[in-house]
Amino acid sequence: MTPTGSSSGLPRAVVLLSGGLDSATTLAIAQAAGFACHCLSIDYGQRHRAELQAANELARTLGACEHRVIRLALNEFGGSALTDPTINVPTDGDQAGIPVTYVPARNTVMLSLALAWAEVLGSRDIFIGVNAVDYSGYPDCRPDYIAAFEKMANLATRAAVEGAVLRLHAPLIDMSKAEIIARGNALGVDFGLTISCYQAAGDGRACGVCDACRLRRAGFIAAGTADPTRYSATPVVNSAAQS
Ligand code: ZN
């Protein structure tokens, strides 16, 4: 255990923490599994930057040993409603295909950063809160993608070549949103701290009408628990017009 152990004696894990409901539950799962969790958030130029502050608070309250924010300006490329203020976040809940909130290659970029940090830390475990049930249809949330990235990671690093096989954990991948909420509640996640909204206000208030808000709200209803989300008084239906 020496190569992967932290000063606490626990094996280290890198946890991608966006500040949303899913990644918060993923962090709680990793903590409960006995890992010393090093949380990583990416400031990629997302319009819902309030999630970064939420991530910091979640890392602290859930007992992570570290939280870092890496800046990587994907908004230099744009190409997504989350990184280009001229593209509206859909609020009608009715889009065909992969929605414009998809950020090109986002999970590959983020997992690559997590992989780099894991190798430096001597960690063999990376956690990501992707979900392929109640989700927006993003291609980099699918089980095949997770398996392929894990395979690539074990070809790509000195650590793996020298025998430290890396495991990529996606514990939520087959869970419904209601199941994720139930698991998080059981593990003591304060969902009131989490921000899922694609166009959350600076103070973290949610629009209530984007895809992320719809999935989240439906999840609380299906789970039969109170929704602690702070919603804007007036639903935000056209974010681009505001920016
Ligand atoms: Zn929203």
C-alpha cells in the first residue's frame, strides 16, 4: 500500500468534483470506501461558475483531504451553450439528439487532468460521477467510454507500465437520479450545497427550467425527499439575452 498511501494511511483517490449533485455523491461514496480524497474541479470558462464555490464547500464538508481548481479555458474554443454566451441554454426540455450543452471532449479533458494528478500523487483510483440513466445523452458519460478511458490510462502512464494499474470508478453510471439522491442522503450529503443548474446565478440560484434542473427536480420527486435547491424567483428562460 506504500505507493498509494497518504499520510493518513488511507489509499489516495482523485475525485472529479463539479459541485453538482452527482459528483458530491461520488465523493461521499469514495470517502465511505476508505479513500483519502483529493478533489479536482476545472474552471473551464463555464457559465455556471457558482458550481466551483459549491465544490469547495462540498469538499470541506464531506471531509476530503484536498480540493484544487485548475483553470483551463475551454471557452476559448466555445462550441457549447455552457462555454459560449451567445448560445442559449435550452429550457424547453425537448431537444432531439445530443444537446448544445454538451461541451466538446469535456470528460476526456478532465479525466486526463485527473490522471496526471493521480500519477503524481501515487494514486491508483480516479472517481467520476457520470451517469448513463437520467442524463442528457452526452457520449462521454457512457460505460463504453469509461472502460475505454481506463484502458487508455493504463497504456499512457509510467505508473501503469511499472505495475500500478489504475482503476477508473464511475459508481453512479447505472443509477437513476432518485437512486443517486437516496445514496447521497444515506451518506450525509447536503444537497442544498450542490449546484446542478447549467445557468446558475452568481449566488448559486438555479433557473429551474434547464435540462439539469429538470432532471434534478424529477429526481427529488421520484426519491420522495424534499428538494433543497434554491431556485430563482423568476425562471431564467433565455440566458444569452442576459449576458
Ligand atoms: Zn437550470
